[in-house]
Amino acid sequence: MLKYVIKRLLAGVLTMVVLITVAFFMMHAMPGGPFSPSEEKNVPPEVLERIAASYGLDQPVWQQYLTYWKNLLNGDLGVSFKTVGTVREKIAGHFPYSAQVGGLAVMFSLLIGIPMGLIAALYRGKAADMATLALATVGISVPVFVLSLLLSYLFSVKLKWLPTYGLDSWACYILPVVCLSMNPIAYIARQTRSSMLEALEQDYIRTARAKGVSELMVVAKHALKNALTPIITYLGPLVAGLLTGSFVVESRFAIPGLGYYFVRSISDRDYTMIMGIVIFFGLFVVICNLVSDILLAIVDPRVKLANE
Amino acid sequence: MNLLEVKNLNTSFHIGVGTVQAVRGISFHVAQGESLGIVGESGSGKSVTMLSVTGLLPYNAEISSDSITFDGREISGLSKKEMRKLHGSEIGMIFQDPMTSLNPLFTVENQLTEPLKIHRHMDKASAREKALALLRQVDIPNPEARLKQYPHELSGGLRQRVMIAIAIACAPKLIIADEPTTALDVTIQAQILELLQGLKRDSRASIIMITHDMGVIASMCSRILVMYGGTICEQGDVREIFYGARHPYTWGLLNSIPKVHQKRGEKLVPIHGTPPDMLQPPAGCPFAPRCRYCMPVCRAYMPPETALSETHRVACHLMHPKAPKVTRED
Amino acid sequence: MSVQILDNNAYAALPEDMFVIGIDESHAEDIPRPSTTYWHDVWQRFRRDRLAVIGLVVIVIMTLMCIIIPMVSPYTYDGSDYMNMNAGPSLQHPCGTDQLGRDQFIRIMYGARISLTIGFVAAAINFLIGVLYGGLSGYLGGRVDMVMMRIVDILSSLPSLLYIVLIMLIFGSNMGSVILALCFTSWIGTARVVRSEVMHLKHSEYVLAGRLAGANTWHLLIQHLIPNAMGPIIVSTAFLIPGAIFSEAFLSFLGIGIQAPRASWGSLANAAIPVMQMYPHLMLFPVIAICVTMFSFNFIGDGLRDALDPRLKK
């Protein structure tokens, strides 16, 4: 087990190194730096040069790269170029909003998606199954920005039942959480259904029945555990994606989360902010994947073997 | 007394393109302490027959019968819940592929103690004790360590031994072994057969052995059913089948076993053609299209059963007084 | 046909000529049902899937429409009708006009051109890269394969939107960079499928047999890979198209995709947000276009998957 975890951990570190390097050089390849004359037309060029120098932007790229790594290892992500405060403060300030909405969406997706998939599998071909498949197709086919537009038009603009933006009351959470969970629910329901159907066809299910195991336990013990292993694999990217904030949903509903600020930093060309958020995203994804890999190895003893 | 008696069993599966008639009106019995072999090629309906009797078929199966009695009780109309009381306690089952028949996500202990906990209401400690004893009974070395392992950590032979231990856990009256050696290496096959023979000697359980291997039947069983196309074409005791078979299909099966004294240059004789399409089974004898003695009547009518002795019955038009007399050529 | 069973008397009375051995042996090897080729079967199964057929028809119609209509329409994507600004749907402007009086219908048609082009081109490029990368990795095997797969693992461990946004920022907002961004990681799925199929084939008995007979391995692989791996490759490519269309719409929606005055479905929807309350039709039509297209492609993909590999149908 330890060997397996260490191996996964090393793979994660390697991923981070590659990501940081690629992102750093991509950032510098972008046309129009934060203090280029084309961006800030009202400021005299000499002043811009001095500001750029104070951020170390006049040094050769490779030296900036080394400096960045040095600071990074000290936990310093630098100072935001365009707003007041350090990148770390910004991320720490905005992440909780994203995590709140995203965390609710994760719970909502699992609580709705898994039972839906199970019911569909157990009542295969019946109305409940058809309804699940139809809903899953909608959830997979309708892009999240379209869904957020339609729902906010219907519930906020037309019916005026729910607020359009902000996070002031519990009602504010409904639309963003629903929009965020629609696609995961569809995916989880589909996956649970098909893996449950597959599990129920396995020989070991027949063995369990031949032992006199009750139908409930055949499903809840023997089939479910096997059927949920693909969901565990999906859990890593899901948690990472939802907790770090969706660009679209946060912009649409004016949630002051990381996704929203990422989009803003992009249009501001706030290098250090973009880099900081990319690194944070990357780290979060790597950690979530690691956790779900470990979880999978605990549930499915065959995984360790295949990886060692 | 007969432990199991099946009368006029019919099983069909509804699939997208139609209905597969897997078992068509078969009747048979298993006596107390007897070991019965059911032999036939893939798709002959032998496995489906046993799964129908035990009620373990998937939801798209339709089963009908005049009666199925087990241990003096009518079980054909029993609810799933009542059938479950028999599964694993009165009827133990061993399946073909030990690689897939054990749940990969649970330990041997978990899977082996399950029937004990369900049927004998044992607590964890006594179930564990019993599990150790069972593993010893099926000749698994170092049983303490095996209990903690997962199926993927065991070899095929060991897994099949675990399956056998599960089947005999509650000392069943009937053990059904569905191709228990087919998926194993030849040397392992011999060991598993030896183990099953030992079990047969030591317990009073009846055994139904489903296989396509005449050799396995010869070593294990006292009586044989030969199935083809969802029907029983011939049945009798071992001697009657091996030395006095009357059905051309049984001849074909016997001719396809290699003999110890096979002469040089003498070839094994395969049965030509393919099994019938059970979506549209032929009106007459299912073996007719592949039978070298096929007569017009075989195409038109299903052959009736002819009793040749107390135990020996054959369903073939060649038994008709007007039919030509043919004998097995080998 | 039902089973014929005779009673004892009737059986005994059967005529002699029923009991003559040896009738038309020729039927012994008859195959009861007509056998068909794989692709014929696939088409038969696909045709039976009503939703997939509807999806295919919709996409064909939409493709024809977006090619033909802009050629014959009196309107252009940037021409304004100052007499009708923010007008609702009418005979003259079937989807209404926007703030600048531009015909919304023709803008949606131009958006369809962009979306479909991006979808098809991105899918084609991803298909090529995926087959080449996966084929090479599987064919070479060993250390090279390990390094190539490590690279793929790293690329795929991060959300692709992150790369896409970064690439869009570097190369600017135009169709070329949208396609480039979409091709950065989307080929990975195809590459994995092809690699495992090549690996599998390389060790299979018939390729080994062919090699022993002196055939060129590379040639054998191509010859066997195409029929064997085509199913999964086609399916993963079919799902790339809606994925690409979605990503483009998403980028344009965020304002870093296709730039004004050119219109894409995403940018049309985005532009409609501020006036959503007053002129909901400006949002509604592009959104309908996106949804219909996404549904159609997903139905086609599902239909293809079920048709190509009936075992996957659950």
C-alpha cells in the first residue's frame, strides 16, 4: 500500500512540476504584458518600465523562472499585478466561496446521481429507467452556460422566485448548485446504471444468490461495491472541478469565488494571479486524484497489484 | 426415495429478436445419495436446466413445469424468499469459472462465512472456525492465511476449492456442479475431480454433475442424462450409456473421446454440423440435421421415449419397429 | 413451429417410407439465419435507433442550411437594419434582430458555420493525432511507450479548460487558435484506445502467425487495426464533435473565443445576457441552436456506440 501511495505521490509531483513550467512559459509567451504600453496608454513608458523592473520583469525569462520556483517553495506566490494584496491572500479570500458552492454541488450530485442510477438499473426498461436516461441525456447535452442562462431567466427574471446573484441567503445557493450539479448528476447516474447492470450480470452475483444471500444484500453488498468503483475514480476530478469554482456559473451568478477571479485575472492579464490560480488548481486536482486513487485501492484490492 | 424429481420442465428466454426455447419438456430425477451426470455440448440446455430447477435464472427467463419436488416438497411454486432458504443450505452449487465466480472485492473469509451466517446464524468467531475446517476439508494448505486473502491472490485451482468449500458449507443434500473442471488446467482438473470424488464418498449428498466431458462423467457418476437441443435424448446408468448406447448423438459423443488404446492413425470422430438454432427449433428431432441415420420421420416428428430397461431410455425414431436396425460403428 | 408429438397408435401406424435412412444430407451444415457483414449489421442497428437517425437528419439539415442560407439571404452577419432594432421574431427577421439591428437568424447561421466547422475540423485533427500517437506508442512499446503514456497521463490529469484558456490568451481570439486549443488534449482518449488495441494486436496469435510467415509487422498492424479498433475509435471521435462545439461556445461565452462582429452561438448568448429581461428572444434562439446540435450529436454518438458494439448497450 505504502509503495503504491508513494508512486502516486511522485507522479503527482511530476505533474505539478510540468504544469508550473508549462504555465510559466506560456504566460510569458502571451502578447502584451501587464505593463506594456499597448495595455496602459495613459501611463508614460518610463514609469511602466520602472514598475515592470520592480516586479523583476526586466530580467531574462529563465532567471524569472528560477526566482519564481524559489519563492514558490517558500510558499510565496507573489503579489497581484493589478489588485491590492498578495496572490496567496486573494486565493485564500476567494476559495471559500467556491468551495462552499462546489461542496454543496458535490453532495447534491452524489445524493441524486447514485440513487437515480441504481433505481434505473434495478427497474431496467421501466418508466423510472427511461426517465433517468432522458434526464441524463439532457444533463450531458445541455452546456452549463446554457443551463445557467435558462434557469436564471426562468426562476429569477420571469418568476422572480430566486435571486439572480450573490450569496446572501440560502436561496442564492439553489441555482448555482443546480447548474453545477446537472452534468455530474447525469454522468454519475449513467455510470452507476451501466456499471450496476454489468455487476448484476457477473458470475459472482449468481454465486451469492446460490448461497442464499437475500436480494437486498445481493444488490447492496455484492453488486453495489463493484458498481461504485468507477464512481470513485470519477470523484477526484469531480471534487477538484467543482470545489475550485466554475468559470461560467460564478460569473453568471456573481459569486466572488476563484473561478470568477480567474476569468477576471485573464482579462486583466494579471500574470502572478493567473499563475497562482493555475498552480492552486493543479495542486488541488493532483491532491483530489491522489485521494480518490487511495480510496479506490482500499475498496478494490486488485488495483494495488496492477500498479506495483 | 428421490431427492429431486422434475416433471415436464420448459424454459425459454425472451431476447430482442424472439424467444429462445432452451429447455423443452424434460423430466428426470435424482435419487438420494446418487450422482447424476448431465452431458451435452454447449447450448444443449444442461446448465439452464439446473438453473431453472434452482430458480437462479435472469429476469428474462420464463420457466414452467408440471412439478419439481425436492426432498419430498413441491418447490416449483415457491417464492424467491423461500427458495433462498434452500440455496446454500440444502442445495450447494459449484460453477464453471472460479476466476469470475468469486466476488473480487471481498475476502475469502467474508464469502465463505456468508452461507454459515445466513443459514446457520453463526456468529463471526464460530463461522470463522467452521470456515477453517471447511478449507482443511477441501485440502487447502495454510487456511488461516487464505481466509484473509482476496480471490485474485489465489490460483484457479485454489479458487475452485474455495467455491467447493462454499457449496458444502452447510452440508447440503444436493450439490450441483456446473462444469467444475472445464476452466482449469488438466493437472488441476484431476485434483478437483479427486476432491469431488472424496466428497461424494464421505457425504450422503446427491450430486448433479453437468459437463461436456464424458471422461469426467465416467469417473464421477452412476447415471447419465444426455441432452441435446433442450431435450433429453438418452439416459441410463454408466454401463448402459458407455457400452449400450442407442442414440446416434450419444455414439457421436462417445466416438469423440480419445481412448487409451487409440490405434495409430485412427482419428477421433467429430460430430459434424452445428447445434440447432433454439430461436427456431426444428419440428422433429433436434439432432436430425446432423444425424447420419436421419429419416423422413425424424424431420417431421419429435421421437417418443422408448424404455429399454428400468433405467435406460432413449428418444430416437430408430427404436421404431419399422426403422432399420443400425448399430454404433467405431 | 410447435413440437409434434404423436400418440402411440398414430406413431405405430406411420408409413414405412418415413423410415428410410438418408435424406438430403446437404442441409446439415445450413446456417439457419442469413449471415451479414459487420458494417451492414452496424447500419441495421443504427437505423433502428430512432433518436440517432433524427440526430443525423438534423445535423445534415443544419449543415446544408448554414452553407446555403448565407449565400442566398439578403442579410449579412454584420449588416444592420436600423429600422428594426431589437425587434422580436417576424416574417422579415425570423429570429428577430439585435441591438444594432442585425438579423439574428443569419447570425445564428454564421454561428452554425463556425460551430460545425470547429466541431468537424477539431474532431478530424484529434482523430489523426490520436491514431498516430497511440499507434506509435503501442507499436514501439517498452521505454518509449512508457514515456509517451506518462506525458499523456500528465496532460490529462488537469482540466482541459485550463490549457484551452491559456492557449487562447497566447494565440489570440480567432478560429485557428480555438481549434488549436481544442486539439491540445482532446486526442488523448483516442490515443489510449488505439494504443491498447495495437498492444493487444501486437501480441495476438494471428499477427504473430503473419510475422512468422514473413509479413511486415507494421503492415499487419494497419491491416488488422482498422477493422478491429474502428468501433471504439469512431465512437470516441463522434463524441469529440459535441465536445469541441461546447468548448467553442463556452470560450465565446466567456468572451475569449470568436470576436465581434463575427458571431458564434456562445458569443450570441453572451451578448444577450444584459438585455435578457427586455429581449429574451436574443438569448433563446442561439441557446436552442446549441441545445439541438448538442442533443443531435450526442444521440448520434450513443447510436453509433450501441450499433458498433452491441455488448455495450445496457
